[in-house]
Amino acid sequence: DPDNASLQNNKGYALLQIGKHQEAMECFDKAIELDPKLAQAYNNKGSAFEQSGQLELALECYDKATNLNQNNVNPFNNKGSVLKDLHRFQEALDCFNHVIEMDPKNSL
């Protein structure tokens, strides 16, 4: 169903895993258009940006994902990784500490 945001997001994730970044990005954009509150689509879009070296754009997506869903550790962990790569170490540490507080047994 092309009008199902979750399916578009999942399709984008699969495309991202096989290296089809542009097609994946189109799916994430469609998912976000269909459901602007779908945090996972922003997280996955951030991953696509991160993998292509566009760290500032990745950070914007991870920020959106963390704002939409405060209970998912993945975007916080991803955000911390990008902040580390941007040499924003204190902010990265804050993200990683937040992940540990949310899920002490998390092995991300």
C-alpha cells in the first residue's frame, strides 16, 4: 500500500541496507509526508544521511526523531554517534548517558 507510512519506512530501510540510498530517502520522505509523527522514519532518514557523510542533516533527523519519541534509545544512540563524529563530545556524552539511563542493559 503506497499510502501506508510504516510500509514506506520499512521499504526505505530495506533499500538502505542494500545501498540504495536515494530510493531509500524517497521512501522515508514519503513515510514522513504520510505520517509526520513517525519517529522511526526520521531516525532511518538520519541513518541514510549519516551513511552518505551528511552529518548535520543526519543530526537534524535524529533531533526530530528524539523529539517525537523520547522512549526509543536508537535515535539517541545515533545522535550521540554523529555528535561524536562532529567533535561535539559533551553533547555526545549526554546522549549516551541518556541511553544508559533509559536502558541500562542496552548493548548498542
